[in-house]
Amino acid sequence: MLKMEFLVLALVYSVSIWALPFPNWTSFRIAFVAVITAPSISLRQRVSMLFYFSQELLLLPVWAVFWLLDEILFPSYHNQEIREPIFIISQPRSGTTFLLRTLSEDRDTFLSVKHLEWRYPYISLWKLIDFLGLRNWLETRSYWPDTELGRTCRKIHYHVLGNYEEFGIFLEERFYHHYFVFRRFPFKSVLERVSLFDSLSEAAKNNMITTFLHVIRKVYFYRGNAEIFLAKENENIEFCRAVINRLDDARILMICRDPQPMLDSYLTMSVTCTEVKHGIDPTTLSGWQEVNTQFRREQCRKFVEFWHDIRQRRVSVLVPFRDYTTNVLSSTRRIYQKFELSMKPEFLSFLEETQKKQDQREKGYKNLSCSEPDFEFYRDFVHQAERKGQTFGAAQ
């Protein structure tokens, strides 16, 4: 009898793996092996990470049910149009969250995706949450734990599940293929093998892009009303390029910041937001600092190359961080003008109030100092953008 029950469970689990388009099992395995073989972490830290893996594996059949329910109950989501998408692209700690959340408040114009929706991309689950009256409770849950370190993370990057967030959340939590996986499992072998989209097979790339577009269409089906799709990403320009190539009417909004304050803030967030997950201070791990900085250097190079390429082919805007954060209203007006968008009086009032809050904002934490060489090319790029103000790329 037990043998039969085991076979049934094995069959159910196998079906769930077949039904779900994620995770990317190669990336999952790389992270798992890194945790098993890591020589310089404590037993408690290793157990914490293995517990995270076990939770993910145990929940796969549940997520498979919800994914299949969407296909059975709401198949028309496939017909939803992703309208005139705008992709915000930058480096971390460069104002993209502020830019995304500010523009997303113009709900008559933009449709953005919340962390809850990236993490749990199932219409049937969203409707169940609404039926049970759990929406407000879930969306106000903090991503960070209620600990001293977690409260510091909240100051660095305020983040509840109802916040509009970058789609790197989806690539990390559902596919295990993104730089953010390195934040959870901070080992050199993880960053080198699961951070780059172009390292995947063509089949894996197509699956990831197709699934990403499915999730956006699900959000349109669930709460959209033909708004413009708005999203941001800081860590994976290759994925952005591949998605944009699938969307003929995609437009680009890029923001850049001087590398020194960006790197100081990047290092602070990297250390703090890694340690808060499993208690590992990444600076104690061999090679962590070097690979983390090298990854950022390469992403900066790709950012510059991407701008020079995309501005020739797409409607695009480059905004200096300093200009946007000190002139929210005028910078947003110019963005709207370039993308031929209208701005309602209510949103104008919101932008004026946002600028007042921005002027009075206090960080509440102190950044680490990051003195790394070979970012001069990016500093020159940013300074040139600051001299010109907002820079516009050609249409089409």
C-alpha cells in the first residue's frame, strides 16, 4: 500500500514538473550544488539555505495546479495585448525604483506588476486571495524580516509585496536564473553560471521569454484596462534586449548615475541584503567582492553599448539620476512629451507632492565605501548625459 502511495505521489510530482514552465532546472541545480559544497559557511547557514530549497520543491505541485487552472479557466488571457511597453533600464541604486513607482501612480496611463504578482503568477490564485479577503494583508507584508538587519534593508530599499518591482524578482524566484540568485546564495560559481541570459540554450531562452510575456498578459487580464505596460530591470540587459526584440512597439527609458555613489550604495545593499537572507556576511567569502564588482563593471559596459545601439532604432530617453531626483515634475513632463503621453492634473499634483517629499528625504543609514577601478568609462558616459540633460533617441 505504501509503495502504491509513493508511486502516486511520484506521478503527481512528475506531472507538476512537466506542467510548469519553471524553474530552470540547470540553474536550480547549480545553486543547490554550491550550497552543498560551500566550504566556508556554518551548519546553520547551510541548513537555512537547504530549507529554502525544500520549500520550493514541495510547493511545485501546488503551483502546477494554479498554472493549469489558469489555462483551463482563463485561457483568453493569451489574447491580451501588451500595449506600447516602456522598459526602464539602468544599474542598481540609480533611481529606477523611484522612477518606476512614481510613474506607476499614473494608473490611467500605466500598468505595472507588483512583487506579489511576479512571485505568484496565477490568475486563479489572485482571485482566491480576493475571495478570502487577504489582498490587503498580503500586499502590506514586508519582503524583509522584522529584525535589526531587516529594518536596515527597509531603509535601503522599502519593499512590501504590494510594491511595483522589477521583473528580476520573477526571473530569480521562479526561474533561478538572475543576479538576485547570487544575493540568496552568494557563491562565486552561482554568479558565474546563473546571472547571464545569453548562457542559456535557445530553448531555455524562448521558454523564459514566453513565460514572462504570459505573466504580463495575466496581469492585463486580471486588472488591466488597455494601459501602457511599464517595467524595469537593472541586472539583465541581455534578457531586456531579447524581450524588446519580440515587441515591435517597445520603447526604452534609461536612467544613469555617477558610478561612485552608485557603487557605494550597491556595495551596501549587496552586503546587507545578502546577509539578511541566511545570515552569511558575503565579504567573508573568498572571491565574493571581486566577482560582484566585475559583474557590475560588465553590466555598466553593456548598459552604455545598449544605449548607443537602441537609441538608433527605438523611441528612447536617457535621464540623469541627478536631474530626475531634483526635478521630478519637469523631468517627468519631458518623458511624457517624448512618449507622446498626456498628464492629468491629479498626477501633476502627485508629482509636486513627490518632489517635496524627495527634498525632505533622509536615508537613515550610512553607505559603505567602494573604491573600485575601471569605471571611468561609465563616469564619462554619465557626466556627458548630465551636461546634455535628458537625451532622446530616434523614433523607429
